[in-house]
Amino acid sequence: MPLPKTLDMLKALVGEPSVSCIDPAIDQSNAAVVNHLATWLDDLNFEVEVVAVPNKPGKSNVIARRGSGIDGLVLSGHTDTVPFDDALWQSDPFTVTERDSKLYGLGTCDMKGFFPIALAAAARHADSRLKKPLTIIGTADEESTFSGARYLAERGVPKAAAAVIGEPTGMTPIRAHKGFTSAAIAIRGSSGHSSNPALGDNALDAMYRVMGALMAFREELGERHSDPSFEVRVPTLNLGCLHAGDNPNRICGHAELKIDLRVLPGMDTAAVLDELAARVDEACADTPVTITTLNQPVQPYETPAHGPLVKSLEALSGKRARTVAFGTEAPFFQALGMETVVFGAGSIDQAHQPDEYLDAAQIKPMEDALTTLIHQYCC
């Protein structure tokens, strides 16, 4: 069957809810999105494999390959979206709505919109004999646990010379981003009547010391590590939210602080988290404290500025490669030995927002760029 029009494919993908969330009550399967992609890729004569992600019921990666041999090109994106608040949207999040040349809908920008563009570019080479393979991948759970990309890396697939991760970058090549993780720091004191502090062990008093230690550690990280290629050139440690106690006339018996940690290329996310834990333990020596990571650490990512894929995408886009603070699946593909660049239509400023949209004016240039890239790497 002929490939559906780009807009029709986008409408079909957006119309299939595929929210991923660490809260099981909100988390959804990505099966319907994967089934659409598998059908269209099969129609383009790709060899299609749908691979269930272990310990993630209803979650799968789709891996499609056309052409034989080694090297070649990978085009990859994630099939899930973030949760949403329907009341904040001006239109149905699961219906693509066009206003002022913008395509509104959950995932239009981040990043279901990448797939119709990538498939349309692949379709332009439907009659070409590919000398090296073209692989198109859709992963699960990027917005929560990165389980889909982690499983690709565990399996050691795919293999190629280069990979494009189609996150929304305004068609600016991204060659590096920070690594990140988040954690919850929980302190268990003991409650008592507030009229006598000796009747309890105030968890907020201990958390005050912990927060001071964290802010001092943040300053140290900034003194030890800096990269001027980043807009925020130092590592960041955000004290995100604090929940403690239950009443003003009770000594606070429990406090929990959630933090976000982002580190520069050359740093090890897990190692920095270990050092952070040591600082917390020292600040809270007399009160029980536990640190729970809310997601497995994602390592920072960097590809050389002079790499052939970077240079090709700079030439195709007319934009110099740069760095960003947000994270992607790029480190997992780079770990498989591929030169990896993040490059896609749409703006990250629209991601994770009510009334998310993809600028329709970027669709054709993005399709043209991927078509040329496929020719360079596969034909």
C-alpha cells in the first residue's frame, strides 16, 4: 500500500494515547503507536521487528531495517508523550488541530512528528538500491525511565555508522547535552509536642542542614567543572520540592526533598550522585536518612564538533551545532559505537506544554534534510 500523507500519519499517531509516567495510574501502553509504525514500515519493504521491553507490560520498541551490510544510518525517536492536563488545552490533545500554520496536539513536537517526516524521507528512496542499511527505530518510555533505549543498548542493536535522534531542536544540530538524574532524600525524625523540642527529633532541622550541604556541594561542582559551550556552563543541582510535617504544633517527624542533578560531559552522573550521598550522610549523621534515585542516571553525551554527521547536518541546516541542557536517548546510541547527533523539527520550548505544537513550515525542510542524509549514508 502507498504510504499515507505526512499529515495523515501525524494525525493517526497523535490520536493514539501513549503517555509514559513513573506513576502506574497514569502510565499507558505504546502498542497502538508501534503498530501504526510497523504497518507503514512494512509497506515500505523494511524488515520490521517489534520487541517487547522486559518488565514493562504493554511497552515495545519497533526496529525496522532496509538494506544489508554494515554501517548505514539510524533515524530514531520515542513513541511516548508526557502526561497532560486536558483543562489547559484549547483543543483536544489527541486531535491534530491546525491554526496559523501550527499543528497542535500532544506529541506533535515531542516527538511523534518526527516519524511521519522520517518515513516520508525513506519513501523517497523506495526505489533506490541501498548499499548500506537504513534503520528506523521507535522506542518506549523516553519520558519516564528510558527503558526502551536502555534495552536497545543491552541487546547491542542497532549497529550503524551514524544515528540521528529526532528530538525537536529547531533543525539545529545538537552535539552534546548534560547527563541527569533525580533523587528523593527522606529524613525520619520523631514527632512530639512542639512546646518542648526535647520531646522529639525535628526532621526539618536535619533537612535544613542537608539543604545547606547540598547548596555548598553545588557551589563546589561549579568551581570544579565548567564548559563554556553550554548556556548554563556549570553542573546544576535543583532543590525541586519539599514535603514535611503535618501540623504547626507538632515536631516534624518526617521530611522529603526531591532534587534534580545535571552534569557536564566528562563527568559521571552516578559518581556525582555517590558524592552527594556522602555529603548528605555527613550533614545528617544523627538522624536516619535515605536517598532513593527516582530514575536510573543518564550519562552526559558529547560527539566531536568535527565529526562527519555533525558537518553534514550543519551544511544541510545552515546552522552551527551547539549544546543543550535537556536530555535525550543519544548517550545510549553513542554507546553502541555510532556518531550520534540530535536533530529535529519543532522547538523544545513547545515540549511538555499545554497546546504543544509543531510548526508546519519546518516539515518540508526536515524531510529534505533527512532525504539527503539517507542518500549520503545509504546510497
